[in-house]
Amino acid sequence: MKKAELAGDTDLLRQVVAGLKDSVETDMIALAHVEDDIDTALGEHAPTAHMITRLSLRLRSAAAQLVDLVMAETHNRPQGKVADAVLRACEALKEALPVQGEDGLGHLRRVALAAQDILDQDVIAEDLLDRAALLAGDEA
């Protein structure tokens, strides 16, 4: 391989690593704020239209991570109510992210309910969200 080709590969690797760091940071923030985001999504006052997409993306990331954590904790064999919660979360995550309006709020709330349902199963270690908050740079 020529030196120029290797330099190009190094640049590509740097871009990939930077993208992964951004992705991990986003995921840590999503997991760190999942309980607050659930409260916002399901609260008495609906989030404003400009908040729905951002909040949906963050809750989708957190819900997907919660599913992964439950699967790891149950050795990919969740049972009973835990399996039901995982299936509901997967169904909500399979939905396309709506562009706007009532569909967006409905989707946001389905994802929030699915994330809450997983948290309610008490499969995930309690301190995990605190550790995510620390990694994301938030106060626990």
C-alpha cells in the first residue's frame, strides 16, 4: 500500500472514531435523562411541537438501550412481564418517526410508555442511570 492510501485510511478512521464518540455521548445523554424525558412526554402538559422530534429521538435511543440491557441481564431470554415489556418497546421502536402533529405526540408517548414499562420491571440495576448521568457529564 502506498503512503497516501494509508494516510487516507487514517483520516477515515479518525472520522469513524469521532462519529462513534458522538454516538456514545448521545446515547449516554439519552439514558441519563430517560426518567425526565418520560415525565415530559407523559406529563400533564404536552411538549411543544418543536420539542417532540428531539425528545422522540432521545427517548428512542434510551428505549433501545434499555431493551439491550434487559436482554443482556436475562441472557436473551426475558420471561413473562419482562418479555411483554421488551416486545412493546420493540413495537414502538419499529414505528417510523412521524414528521409532525398529533402523530408525533402519539409516537413520543408510546415510546415513553414502553421505556417506563421496561424500567418498572426492575431488571436493570438501579445505579445504571446514575452512572450514565455521570458519564454524560450530568450531576447524579
